[in-house]
Amino acid sequence: MASRVYEVASIEDTGTDWRLTGVVMSDTQFLDTAGGLYMRLSATTADILQQMLEDGHTVVIPKSMDLNGPELQPGDLQITESTTELERVRNSAISSARTRMYQRFTTINVIVLFNYMEGNNILQDAGYNITDSNREDNYLAILNTGNTELIQSLEDYLEAKDQLSAKRFLWAQYKVFKVEVLAAETPEEVETLRTQFFSIGN
């Protein structure tokens, strides 16, 4: 039986409350960090939360709420008003960048992951342990075997690796972006960083 796909809120523990940091599909292949915290949302709550975050608000729920409990409803959301325009712009920039990442990472499907792992296993079993330093030599050696099945495995592996590498690059850029945004001293600087981040991969 297939599991139902629904929207969840990604959550950070601030110590005094749960801070809602984004809206993610429950079947996403990507997590912010190992052991990330998530809570189910009603469809209406997901839309409202996404708009609040895009507007730069800090949205929280009480620590007393059970993360494994019922779906969050609109009335559960609490806005902690940003004290400065800079904080609001920072929050908005990080939220929009995180949303872009989630959208990109949900395009990684099981077939891509399978092709990468299966292709790597087949190539290693055939004696080709491909690394960044030896890949060109190995690619040529595999092509020169004339083995159509092995060559097809290589092509599937390379296609999957390219897709995964692009996602990893975006994730690395997001981490740098977030640090730079939090260190930015003016709203204009934040907007420049946002523009630069959104130009990646376009």
C-alpha cells in the first residue's frame, strides 16, 4: 500500500519553543540535517505558513505541542514579530532559498538513486572503482571493452551522478548563503545575496 503524501513543517528547537522554518512534502528525499524535526500540516495551514515565512515572519508553536500529534491548524501558528526590517528581510531570504531547495530536491526520485547505487556496484564488481582522480581513465577503459551492458551501466551511473552532484552543489551553496545572510548588515546586502543564490543553476 502506497503511503500518502502530505505537507509537513520543518522545525527547529529554539529552547523555548518550536520554530517552523519551512514547508516540505512528506516524501522528500532531502533533510536539512540528520534527525531533522517535522510536524504534519493541514493543507490550509501549509499555505498560510508558507506565506508567513515568505513575508519574513518568525513563526513558532509552543514546546508543549506533540510533534507526532494531529495536523497543525492555522490557529496553532504564532508570529513572533521581527524587531527590525533587517531581521524580516533575512528571514524572508532564508525561507525563499530553503523553499527553492526543497523544490529541487523533491525532483530526485527513487530511480535516480537506484541507478547511481546499482551502477556503482556493477562497475566495482567489474573492477572499476571510479573516483574523481581516475574517472577519465576508467571511462575510457570501460568504453574500450565493447561490453554494451557495462557501457550502459556506466551511462546510467554517470547520468544519475550528474543529477545528484547538482543537488549537492546547491545544498553547499545554500549553507554558505545562509551564513552570509545572517552576517549581512543591511537589507540591501541580503537582497544582493538572494539574487546571487537564485541565479545558481539558471
